[in-house]
Amino acid sequence: MPWLTAKDVTTDPVLGEVSRAVAAYKWMLVETNHAGLRHRIACWFRHPEALGREGKLIAAKQNAQKVINRSPEHRAAFESLVSAQPESVQREDNLLSLLNMSIKS
């Protein structure tokens, strides 16, 4: 895959697991357009497709939180992923919100 570079690939299983969980959550955020008014209205009107996407988003968030809280190494890998992002992306993504409802370690 020519668009991948050596820095995009990891052999660390913990970092790989955290990266996959966070990527799945971010993908569901994009797919649902969660902050969008259209999605919120569709959910409010109980549209089956919007509710299905919302359910997938909730499941992806819970999975990401579960993976992040699996061990101190998982939490450290998550924090290193977030800190590697530019500050503007950190504010926009707000991935640290995954830690707000996390289980205390």
C-alpha cells in the first residue's frame, strides 16, 4: 500500500489494539455525522436507519472505552495517540472524552 509509511505501522500489539478501537469509533462518528442536525432530528423522529447508526456508534464508543481501560499500557498508548495529533485536531476530535466515563484503574 503506497500511502502507508513505516511510521504508520506498529508491531506493538497494545498500540495496534487501541488504534483499531479508536479508529472504529472515529469512523462511526463520521458515518453518523453525530453532531449534525440531520442525524439528531432523524433519531428524534425514531428513523430506523438513524437509530441503527446511533446504536453502532454507542457500541463503538463502549468498545473503545473497554480497550482503553484494559490496562495502564492501553491507557498510555491511547494518550500517546492523542498527544501525537495537532492541537486543533485534538480539540475537534475530543477523544479524551472517552476517558470521562472510563473505569478507574
